[in-house]
Amino acid sequence: MSSNSFLKNEKLCQKDSIDLIFSEGEKISDRPIKLLWTEVTGQQLPLQTLISVPKRRIPKACDRNRIKRLIRESFRLHKQPLVDQLIQKKLSINLTILYSENKVLDYKEIHDKICLTLQRLSQKYD
């Protein structure tokens, strides 16, 4: 598996896990990106991720899909240091990336915020 991939099995799809993140998860917020995560046991992958852009904030589906594509691309490029750290510590986490802005930002802004929030999350596991 290449380090810059985002495969289907790395996506978080289980409703119980998603509900647990929103009810008991820790968070890091740096507008327009908010990270919510929980540590899990018994999971083979070190990191499973959900990307969410609320319809209430971005009403047009084409804009929501564009934002999700931009977030996915930035996440794909910057997740490897966090994954390596989780593997080294033998931890697994479920992560949600929420977009919390009312307008569509360009790639550079989203890219910078994703990079910054993932670094902050990585520091939590140092």
C-alpha cells in the first residue's frame, strides 16, 4: 500500500463508531476544519476517517462534493506521519473531519488547515 493513498477500507462507515465519535470524541478546531476522534481497540487499521460537510452550511451538493474532494486530497497527502506514529504506538483511532464554514474556500486554505490540524493531532500522540 502506498503511503499517499486513501483506500475504501480506510473510510469510516460504521454507524456505531460514528455515533461514538460525536458523543464521546475529543476535538481540535481550527476554522474551517474541526477534527473529532476516539481511540478504538480491536481495529486492524491505525486510522479510519470520515469526511463531513454539513448541508446546513453548504446547501449546494456540487459545492459540498468539491469541498470533500479538496479535503480528501489534502488528507491523503498529509496523513502518513500520523499513521506512522499510531503504528509505532500500537494505537488505532477513528477520525472525523468536519467542514464548518459557510462558503467554499480554495484549495490552498483548506490544504493549510488540514495540514495544521493533523500536525496538532499528531502532537497529541507524541
